[in-house]
Amino acid sequence: MHAIDFQEDKLHEECGVFGMYSHRDDVALNTYWGLFALQHRGQESAGIAVTDGRNMHIKKGMGLATEVFKSGLAGLDGYIGIGHVRYSTTGSSMVYNVQPMKVFYDGGNLALSHNGNLTNAGSLRQELQQEGFLFSSTVDSEVVLHLIARSRKKTLPERVAEAANSIKGAFAILVMDDHQLVAFRDPYGFRPLCIGKMDHGWVVTSETCALDLVGAHFVRDVKPGELIVINDEEKEPQSIMYSTHRPAHCAHCIFEYVYFARPDSIMDGESIYKARVNMGRILARETKDIHADIVISVPDSGTPAAIGYGLEAGIPFLEGLTKNKYVGRTFIQPTQKQRLNAVRLKLNANRSLVEGKSVVMVDDSIVRGTTSGMIVQLLRDAGATAVHVCISSPPVMDSCYYGIDTSERKELIAASKTEKEICEYIKADSLHYITMEGLRASLSVLDPDDMCYACFNSHYPDGADREMKSTSKFQFEQGC
């Protein structure tokens, strides 16, 4: 018996971060609720670190936030806190890699939470080890802690800025000592980070949906290459443009808008939900030759695009697939002969809606092609006369080095098969991906040139592919 990951045909966001500064609010409780809102960004582990100005306490473990903190938040008292939810790459699912990470250095207590991936972490780690630094984990995030500790700058913000200019890749990082909360974002803005204001305090987090849950008012996004310092619950955070390298364009991750972010979040000014509806509308325009009776989604991530498709095509959107919300991401499958049950445990086709109908099935992506064919078969078994699969992202052609768990290129179905071959593989009547032009046009606020499309076109904005190949000899896990 072994575990089958129903989400194996999806890209995986690897973590979410939440930080808070307040002398009057319950920092630990609000951080817990913030992690609860960000749970979609990582279900493997969760943790919270809180300081009262003298002592820093941390609680973390494997599992969902509700599981890790099921016994409560006793002992997590203080006015500054940071939290973390994580989904790791294969092989790094170990307790010692759970964040926040905490050390004690010449400036006192120090803790860190990280979303992203450092492409030069291997070489930095070797350099630090040669200087005598000891590592207690296998993740790249610990490198940043040691860089801060090694710095000879006088203040924590200065030390953090020096460390930030030493690392490469994608990062949205929260750092706290016993007196202040520091947050910074990489110069390209790969990973999201925003600031919120409470009645008496400040919040920094990955998505605006976490601000909504704790009752914080959205102030703004942290700018790419910016470092903010929060050391007062009323005064505006100090802003430092730390980056010595300012690229001509940002490179926000397009998959945040396609799939990763919660649909009710607004990221760098762009509504996630509206962008996905636009993707569906554009897909409908690009597939006018399809004459279907209904449009359905693969819930829940494909739903906004499916709604957009139906609105544009003038055909009804119906819930043709029902999701069992009580099935976890992984579960036990008795035998290979019952592999189809791995999908049936999670999804079921609504026969009363799809029987005798030609169906457009909208999903956000096909990565390895391992579940799409099973879902098509579910619809056929329920009596669908035709299944047209429409995908709201272009074919995933290459790996991501910026904190997304993609397979090696050889495991990506679009890297080895044509669109026609994939269609035959999943046994659909037709298969259509949104064009790159259509994806770019789905953004209403952001400049399409300020996005990273590397997983679709193999163009890495900062040359991460070359960096990773040059440091491939260093065995190192992604931080989150």
C-alpha cells in the first residue's frame, strides 16, 4: 500500500509567510489565522515564532496549521511574530526543515520565514561551511540566517540588506529579532508580499486574503528590491530600496495568477479572480469552433476560468464535477488496478448534468498528464457525448527555479508530446491551451512584460537556468 498524490498533475506553490507587529493584539492568534488563510500555499508543515522583547518562542511541526496547533498557542506570547506554511520538494519532508528557522547570534534571537528558492544557495552554503558555520537543515533558507549573522554591519536592517544583496533567485522573506520585524522582496518580484495595517499594528504577508481574515487594511505591496522595517505599531514602516541590482523589468510569477494564489486575493494590483475569468473568456474566443452544450471546471482551481468561458461563449456553466472536500491531498490506494479510484475519491461526475451532453472541461494546467485522462473518463462514464479540454495556461515546457515544485523537464508531458499527442493520451475529443498572447492579454492592470513565463518559454529573467547548472554539484533543497 502506498500514498497517491491526487495533485501530482499540478505545480505546487511552496510556501506562504505571515508576520505581525502589535503590542495590543494577540499576535500568535492572528498569525495562526493568517496561516490558515494561506494554507493553500503549503500543506506539509506550519510554524510560528513569537517574541516578547526578551524571549523568543517557537512552535512548529509537520501537517496543516490546524494539526500543528491543535493543542493551542500556549507559550507563544509577545508583540512580534512570524509564521510559515510549507510545501517542499521531494526528499526534504523533514521536521528539521520546518520554518520559521531560529538562531541565536551576537545580536540576540533571530528568526526567519522564506517563500521562494535561492539559485546560488549551494555555493553560498559551501562558502559558509568553509568559514566554520554549521547547518542544522538541508534548506536554502538557513543560508540567509548565517549571512545575517556573519555580517559586520551595526543594525539588523543593514545586516539583512547586505545578505539580501548576496543571494540570487526568488524570495519574499520575513526576519525578526526581539525588537523589530524586517521584510524584503527580491528585485524581480517573483514571489508576492504585501503590507496591511491593523488598528494598532502592522501585518506583512504573502496574499491579501490573509489580511482580510485578520481584519487588516491593505496598504500596499512590498516593491521588488524593497526592504521594510517595522518597529512601531503606529508609525509607517521604514522603506529601504536595498537592491544594488535593479532589472529593467519585474518578473512576477504568472502562475500565481493562473493557479497558486487564492482567487479572492489581489496581487500587485491585479485581481486574481478577474484575471482567471479573463483567461476563460479569451479561451472561448480562441476556440469558437467548439459547439458544446455546457462548460464545467475541474474544481476548484479551474472554476473562475470556466465561468469566464461560459460567459463569453454563451453556454451555461454547470458543476459537472463534484469535489469531495474531506479527502486530503494524499491518501492510500490499495492496488494499481484501482488507480482510477484515486480520482473517484476526490471527484465525481454529476450524471444528471453531463449525460447526453457535449462538454467543455476547463482546467488551469496539465503538467504530467497523470490525472486529466482519468477525469475525462469519469465524464464519459457519466454519459458525456464529447469532452473538449480547455487549459487556461500554455503548455508547461520547462522547470521552474523560483520556488515552484516542477518536475524535471523530461517528466513534463508537453516537453515530449505535441498538443495532438497529449489529446490522444488523455483521450479527449479535443485539447486547447490558451495562447501566450491570450495569457498576456488576460492581465488588466499589470504590464505583461513584467511577468515571468519561464515554465512556458524557458526564458529565465535572471539566468537562473545557467546559475543552477553551474552549481548543480551542490546538493541542496529548496527552502519552501
